[in-house]
Amino acid sequence: MIPVCEPVLDGREMEYVMDCLATNWISSAGRYIRLFEEKFSQYCGMPWGVACSNCTTGLHMSMLALGIGPGDEVIIPDFTLIVSANTVIQTGARPVLVDVDPRTWCIDANLIEAKITPRTKAIMVVHMYGHPCDMEAICAIAKKHRLAVIEDCAQAHGAEVNGKKAGSLGDVACFSFYGNKILTTGEGGMVLCRDEKLAAKMRTLRDQGFQEPRFVHEVMGFNYRLTNVQAAIGVAQVERIDEKITAKRRIGQTYNELLAGNSDFSLPYEEPWAKNVYWMYGILVEESFGLSKDDLMAKLKTKGVDTRSFFCPMNMQPVYAQSDPRFPDISGDYPVSKDLWNRGLYLPSGLGLTKPQMTEVVEKLVECHP
């Protein structure tokens, strides 16, 4: 089986982890946490980094630090992982859905203003599958309406907009270091921001609300901490981030070459202003192929090729069909999101993937044609 993704630990991960074990700094304090925050925020071009347990907790505490809560609204893309909506709901605010661009699969900047109300406090963008959002247009809208911009960069380490790194364009940016991400710590996350006071708020929130004097709490916090062991892995990963981004782009470009001229699939797009890092190489199955997305995935599995479906849009999630004022309004029309769900899947895209493996994947993909 060619897996859809596997982590690659080919740097000094073992050395740094053994250092944690030898010195007994294995929990949520230790020098690697600070080093990880400094090195990764510096790479992205942001002054402050706050390491946390995962991207989900990062999104939650960043919105709380921004003052988002009950009665507020946060605009999110309809086509996204359910985390985007759930974290908004966790704050007491309500997610407001916007359809996505048919080429980049990111939130459509042209549709955002129609969804802004007096209750809107922020726009959460999701850089989808490695392609960044149209941040210049989105930030202009946010500035006009005095809204915060939250970047979900879980899938976009190293992606760029006009030469600027994803994660450096909004007010806060949240990253994932899950096992299938371009940089991994197994589990883990980080929030980047440009405001020192905002970073300090998040540090308090991630650590149970501890302040001085200890055990006297003025705010309700959470256990959203990253361990020193995880951070040690992260430091080693950041040291090789340029190689990893280059490898990801090479995988995307190789698939593009192997599938060039095949009209049975729509391939990933890269805007002229964007640097797509192809976190996962996604394709859309055309009607001419003769198989549905689900049937194609099942057939590929029998041939030893692992795949994954695109995300199910928020407007199609059964959980949000329940009558709850916190849940997003799913009654609208989101044709692009629906189409991506119906036709989209991604092929094996792990950092360790070789050209012979990619060639095999494409050969077996074509063989599935009825």
C-alpha cells in the first residue's frame, strides 16, 4: 500500500528528544518550547509565537484573546474541516458560512462582504490544501469593516502570497503539527501574532489561567500546553523546513507533469501571486472518467493506493441540522463546496514519496477507467 501520507523524521529529532529525557525536561517547560516558538515565528515573519497542544486549541484561544464571544459572528469558509466552525461555537460566537473559489478552493473574497453584519468580529481564512487565500483582498475588506483576520495555516506551512509567508498576513495565525503536516511534532500547534499583549493573553489562557500569585485566577484558562519533547521534535523539523517545502512542491509539480493532458481530472491550481505548497495533492474527478469519487477511491485501494476524500462542507454536516442558535445557518446555497465534496480526493502526498511511487499511483489511477 502506498500511504496517503507518512511523517518524515530525518533531522536531529532523536538527538533533541534524548536531550529532553537525559535532563528530565519532558513536560510543558523546557528550552525547546522557547526555541521552537522563536525559530518558527521567525521563519514565518511574525514577532511572537505561542506553542500549544494543537491547531484546534490555538484557534480557540486566539479568538478568546481577541475578545470574540457570545453574540458575535465569525465568517468562515463553508468548505473546511469542521474544526473551523466548532472552535467559533466554543467561544459562544456563531460561524457564518461563505462559499469558496472554484480554482483555489479557498474562501471566495468576492462573497465575504455580503455576509458581514454589525455582529461580525472576524474573518477566519483557511489556506486550503496548501494554496493560500487571496489575503490582499481579504485584509482590505477586514480593514474597511474593522474586523480581525485569523489565518488557519494548518495545511500551509511555507505557502506565500506575493512573497509573504502564510501566517504573517493576518492578526493571528494558527498552525498544526499533526503527523500528516509538512512540519510535525506528532500532535501540536502554534499561534503566531504581531501583538505582544495578545501573545501574553494566549500564554495565560493555554496554562490554566495561571498568573501571579499562583493559584489565584482572574481568568478562566485551559490546559492547551505543548510538551518540551514535542517542541524538541519541532525544532529539528524547522531546521529542515526549506527542504521540506521544496520536496512538497516537487511532489505537486511531478503529479502535474504525470497528469498533464488527462481530461478526466481537474488538477490543483496556483494563482500567479501564490506559492502553493501542495500539502495534499487534490484532484477532481470529471464525469468523463466514468466512476464516482467514492468508487474510484475504493478501486484504488484494491490496487494498493491509499487516498482521502475532500472535506465535507459545513452546510452538509448533519450535526448542524439541529436547531441551535450557536450553529451556522446551513440553508444557503454553496455550489462550489458541494461540488468539491462530490468530486474531490487527494492522492498519496507524503514527504517521503518517490517519483517511481508517484508514477505507479498515476498508472493505477488511469487503469481504474472503466
